[in-house]
Amino acid sequence: MNPLAGKAAPQEILVNIPKLITAYYTEIPDPSIVEQRISFGTSGHRGSSFKNSFNERHILAISQAICFYRKEQKIEGPLFIGFDTHALSAPAFATAMEVLAANGVEVMIAEGDEYTPTPVISHAILQYNKERKKTFADGIVITPSHNPPDDGGFKYNPPNGGPAGTSVTNWIESKANEILKNNLQSVKRISFDKALHVSTTHRYDYLNSYINDLGNIIDMNVIRDSKIKMGVDPLGGAGIHYWEPIAERYHLDLTVVNKTVDPTFSFMAVDWDGQIRMDPSSPYAMQGLIKMKDQFDISFACDTDHDRHGIVTKSEGLLNPNHYLSVAVFYLLQYRPEWNKNASVGKTIVTTQLIEKITTKLGRKIYDVPVGFKWFADGLLDSSLCFGGEESAGASFSKIDGSVWTTDKDGFVPALLSAEITAKLGRDPGIIYNELIKEYGEPFYERIEAKATPEQKERLCKLTSSAIKQKKLAGEKIKTILTKAPANDASIGGVKVITENAWFAARPSGTEDIYKIYAESFLGEGHLKQIIKEGQDIVAAALEIKEMTL
């Protein structure tokens, strides 16, 4: 734990924005160095211009690769594009526009050059493609999510509106690296000024088309009539100018507690490791809103691209994402009578088992997938899933009538749902969670990180269940060992070991030399610690590596 955790960010840790942007335009990545190549992780390419992993050349190559992909797939509709408030996002947007316009792509950009949240792009793609048989739209979201201020991110959303699947990102990544290696010879490009004024570039009212539809997914009337007081901290992100119009449109008593946009994010409290990180699920990063909890009946925040949520209750303060997702599922399955009774609830394999217990009790099926929201996109689109959630505070769910809302994570709707729950039930989600664990048992959950070499990470990714010889975990018989997700048989990129009352999962990070252990026990905190210790030993033994230590 860094001594600055939870405290105001000192001047000396703030990123030098002019230097960061200069490096974006001037530094030249070396494609022979793995860290400087284009790499699509769980959701898009991320990096920093200081590390030569997110520079103009990367974005030129990726943008041209997307143009080639669209042509091959005959995607001929408009491309909806938006960017967040990270310092590298606007430069990357300008670079992408130069390539898209030169390739004759019909592009939809925000009116007034506004920031555009991730879920708003997904919503726009789906609205356009609704009932179409051809000429489908797709999109680009320029964001590194909640990552530190010196990071940039760039992701592609195909016509299903969600994060691109592995086959798509592999194609784009391979083509982009080929372009990068060939010194950008195949890149078509015009000036940014020309790109903004060509006939294929159009302005789109992202804000109102999204906000006007919110009443079809959240019961705004019950929130309005209850007169509950809400506080929201956009954490200086892309939704900064959305919240007040939402309050005005639906006559809500909602206060935006922080209206600052600052690319250094100097207003943030420092996260656990001494980094500035706009993570709405972190009790350290969320200190500002937590201190205000008694001023409001319910408070919430979203990360920089507004695809993650953080819920702050009067009763409990900041809720753990697993706790709030459990409450959300419990509520939605009872207060959405128009939802298809056969629609399943989606969760990732490292999200709390409490959701499965609640879902089963309420007569629904669970849909367990690997880490990554892309695994929910098609199910949300065809409404075979009514909800998709992951322990990193990402979720989306169906409209009130059961039809699709977004197929990418949406921070706005889980946040507003917490207000609907509070208004409808007269109790905030923190109180409701405590009622749930009295009925279902209390889960103790932890996610930790450990050092791992690239070789160790690769071996963990390819681990088979037969490599695990142990029969017991923390005193309980091992019931199941998973290396593939139960819902879709896709590789989980690691292993999950399950007993009657507990489980652990281990998987390597896609971006850092670490592996992650997730663990949960319904038998208490002491049992959880035992699960973590034995889980680490099991992984080390299976990989025949002694030095994997926390």
C-alpha cells in the first residue's frame, strides 16, 4: 500500500501533459520490440506515449487496419466515433479522423466536439442498426478506461455494438502490426481540417439520442416522485456534460459534485499503489465522494469513459462491485415483469457466486463466461441475456420491455438503477445487500496480484485441469476444475477451482508481468485467506514453478 493512497495527489506525481502529447507525435515505436507493438488486450489497444506503446504511428496503423477490415467484411454503414478526457484521446481522435476520411468512411462525430462515453457509442450503433438487414454501422471508442492520465486507449466495436471479439481483434492487430512494420506505406491520410469538412463526416447528437431513451431502461418516474437526493461525481470523465441534462430532462434532484475536466486528473485521490486512477470501485480513488455520502440519499460515480460504476450508500459507504451487482440482479429479476422469463443472467467466472445463488432462487439460468464484456455482447443483443456483469464494476442490462439497451458496459444505468432501487424499496442498496447475505450467506471475496514472468504467464494461460493433482482446497473436496467457461466453452485463460463453499481462479494479466488470483469463500475471512494461500500453491505446483510468490 502506497503511503499516498486515499490522499490528494501531490504536484510531483502529476503527468506533464505537453511532454506526453509531444511524445505522441514525435516518438517512433520499434515493431521489433514486443512492448512497442500493437496489442489488443481484453478491450482494445492501450499504452502510453512515454513508453512508445501509444503513439501517432500506432493509431495510423490501427485506423487503416479497421478500414481494411470494414472493406473485407462489407461494413458499409457509418462509423460512430467518440473519445474521453484522457490527454492522449483527442490527439488519437484527430489521427483516426485523418485516416477514416481519407478512406471515404462515413463518420459520425459529436456535436460541439463533445466527449462521448463508451455506452453512448454502443447505443448509437444499435439504434442505427435496428431492423436493418444491410449497410450496418460500427464504431471506435478512444479511451484507456480508468487507467492513469498518461495512458491512451483505442478500441473497435463491430456492428453488434459491443467490444470486438477475439477473432476480430486478432485480425485488426495482425494487420495493424504489418502496416507498422512496413513503415505505414499503405496508410491513406488527409489533414485533420480537411477530414472534418469532407462530405463523409457528419455531426451526430449523441447526448440527446442517449438521454431521451434513458426512460426506457430506468424508472425515472419513481425516482422523480420520491424526491430522493442524488450526488454524482463524473471523475472528470466523458459523461461530465451528460448528468445535468439527465437531471433536467427527468426532473431529478441530482447534484454534480465535481465539474472539473483536467487531463492531469489532479482532483483525484491517489489509488492504492500511488497512481492516479479514475476507478469508481476503489475506496482510495473515491475518497471525495465517500466523504459526501451523508449529504445524499444515494451517490454514484463513473470512470473516465463512463462504462464502469461506483455506488456510495449512506448506510455502507462505497459498495464493493460484487455486492452491488448482487443487489441489482436481485432487484431487476423482480421488478422487470416484461423481461423474457427464459433470458439468462450473465456473469464472468471471477464474479461473486452470490449472483448465481440469487439467480437460481429466482428461477433463472446463469451464463458464466471468461473475463471480458465482449462475451455478453451477442446475448444482450438478441435478449437471450437480460443482464451482464463483471466484478470490475461493469454491467449493462435490458430495457424495461426486455429489448437491448447497450452491448457494451454502461456506467450510467447501474448508477441510476441504484437511485431507482432506493426510491422504489425505501432502502439503499447497502441495506438490501445486508438483507441478502442473511438469506444466502455472506461471501468473502478478494482479488490480488502476484509477479509472474512472461514464461509463467504463458504456461498459466495454457494450464489444463489434469495438471492439478490436489484433491482438496482449504479442507473441502475439490468438486470442479475449469479451464473453459461453462456457458460457451471458451478458454478462461487460466484455471478456476471450485469446492462446496469456495473457489479460486488464477489468470495472467494481458498487459503487465503479473498474474491475478480471485478467491471467494462463504465460510469466513479466515477460510478465504487459506483459499488464497493454497490456491497459489496449487498454481505453482501445477506449473512446476517454485518462485511464484505474492
